[in-house]
Amino acid sequence: MSLRANFLICHCERSEAISPVDRIVWVSEGLSIGSHDMNKSAHKPQAEIIFEAPLARGIKPLAAYKEQSWKCVRCGMCRGVNPEKVQSQRYSDSCPAGTRFKYESYFSSGRQEIIRALTADPPELEITERLLKVIYTCTACGHCQVNCNPIKNNEPLNAFTALREWLVQKGYGPLPGHNVLIKSIQNYDNPWMRPRGGRDKWAKELKVKDLNKEKAEVLYYVGCTGAYDPNFQPVAQATAAILSRAGVDFGILGKSERCCGSTMLRVGDRAGFEKNLAPNLEKFNSLGAKVIVTACAGCYSTLKHEYAEHLDAPVLHITEYLAQLLREKRITFRKELSRVVTYHDPCHIGRYCGVYDAPREVLRAIPGLEFRELERRREYSWCCGSGGGVKSAFPDFAVWTAGERLQEVKDVGATGLVTACPFCEQNFADANAFGGHNLELYDLARLVAELI
């Protein structure tokens, strides 16, 4: 094992805090920060930044990212928000794992070094539990790629996705906490170990078309969490209620709906995902629907990235569809909401799919609502901490990450936080209770359903 590689793994986390100055000294002495090789594209206006490599698309075998790992000069752009967008030191960090655990190996630059060491001939690292922890504490939020790709044309998130897939192929991954979810998908077509026959119980008292029996223009793809989790079944019910009030001809798959496979994909089980992909595509394309709508951020990004090329219908997140319905005046707000709220951009809606304006358009249309932006927003949003399998494998770290976000909400003077992802909402609820933040948490679809 080389000294360079050994440095990365010999230290994991330590309990005492490290000041920003100490952190710089530690990294510069141990890993030798390279020159700030940034061209003028780093300083272009936001609209001019071009991402050559969209997040989580076109994942190549791990060996294909070997040269990229050598290109990483540890300039530090992956550690924080784009400097042009930073508003304060307190909320300048961008990487949850690196910020929490402090060491270089937890940042994107450190994981690039892990890829370099593992793809060396011979490999310079052994696969250990400590190494797996470093790799799987990444929330796969993609903030590092947003900063790095326009400057260096590197694809950090895509490389880390390939690393997880390689680990699963070699039998090292995923982690035990992930295997429970994967086995449940294999046995029940959902990660929550719930029977297939209960998938449509949330709609028992609603008049919703069953697309196995009749046709509709819109397929509402509910997703596993909306279908089974009692905390999020109201989101599914609110979505169905909005579509009904708007006069949308829609239906669901009910008991025949299957998991989209997002959970498998995020932890590296691509083979398991592919087994779900084929039957889902066949089912979707047999329906004759003109649009597929979902209220789950994870389902949305998976359908948009992995399914879209083979689908006969476009995919919209409910936030996009709500904005469209408002513009078409098919829904209108009849009640006011006198609250000061802000919006959290879920990674799988925002960075993964570029949906930023639609949810804000909806929020700004609500009478009486005062909307304030967070410091870290849009493509520079701080992750909720739940993604990439982190919530199931490292729940304490996930809640810490969410707590950081809730403090940011309070510091902009908002009393409520709106978002549109069940996993963000679950993690924020846990952090809200654990940290005593006393914030009001809203799902955008449920909020709209109550006000129209």
C-alpha cells in the first residue's frame, strides 16, 4: 500500500472539532493540495455554466474513471459551495460527509484518490470495513460534480456510483443495512417488507382508475413509500385529490405497481435494478398513457434517467405538473396561508433533474405566503442527508445532516420548510424532533391540496 493511499484510510473520524485553519494544514501536510487549476468557466454567470456530464447518467465501468482520478488536484472546489454563491462562512460547506467527519477521504477529492488506488496495478488499497464506511457515507447528492464538472470535466458522482457497482460485483457491497431493503424488493417488490396486495390500500376510499382495467391519459406512479408508509400515504392521497379536482384523466397501477429500483441503484446493485427495469418498461408502455407523473423524488430521477430513453411517455414530477395546472388555471388557490416559509431543493429533483423553478412558482402563487430563499439553494442546495443509502446504514449521520439544514432554515427567519421528497421529509421530521427545532414541515402536494 502506498503512503499516499495509506494516509487516506488510516484515519476515519475523531470526536473533537477541527477548525477550518487546522483542516487546511492537516490536508496540505498529508495529501499535498495541488494548484488551483481553475479556468474562467468557474467565474461565468450561472446561465453559461455547461455540465458535460449530467448526474448519475451514462455510468461507465470503474476502470474508465482511472484517468479522471489522476486529474483531481484536490483544489477544494468539492468542499464548499461555488465561491461566487457563498453568502456566509457558516453555510459555505457542500459535502455532508466531509463536513461531518473532517478527513480528506470523506470528501470527493479523497474518494477520487480511493478510486485511483483501487484501479492501480497492482491495487494500493485493501477493501476493509473502514474503507466501506468512507465510500457509503456519501449521500450521492452530486454537489461535488456540479462544482467540478464545469471546471475540470470530471464526473465525481458518476465515478462514485461506478465504485459502488464495482464493490457489489466483487461481493464487498452493499452494507448490511442496505441488504435488508434489497431482499425486500426481491421478495415483495418494495423495500418495506409489505405485501403486494396492500399496495393500493391508500386509495381504498378514492375514486381512482385502475389502469390494469381501463385507459387514462396520465399514469400516476405512486412509488413504494407513498403506497405503504403511513406518514406519506397522505401525499399520495393529496396528489390524487389534486388531479381529480383539476379534471385530469388519470389512473394508477394499484397492486401491479412495482418498485422502480432506485434503492438498488443508489447502493450499487445495478444487476438487481435491471431485473426491475425490464418488466416496468413493458408495463408502462402497454398502458398508452401520454404522461407519467410521480410525487417521489427518487422515483422521478430514476424514471427520468434510467427509463426515459425507452418510455413512450414523458415523466413529470408533481411539482412540475402543479405549476402547469396553475398556469392553465385548472387549479386555483381558495385559501390563504400566513406563514414565512422556505423551500429545500431535493437532490433528485434539483441537481439530478434540473427542476428548480416549478416548486417556487407554486409557492409564490399561494396567497398570504412569504417565501424566503435559503443561502444554499438550487444546484448548491445542502443535501438532506438521507440519500445514497445513508439513512438506512448511518441514521445518526443522516439526522445530523438534516439538522444542519433545519438550522439554516431558522437562520433565514422562516418558520416552515417546504419540500417535495418523502425521504427528505422523513429525515427532516426526525431531525426536527431530535434537535427541538420546532419548525413546521410541509410537503408541497399536501400543502396545495389543502389550499385549493
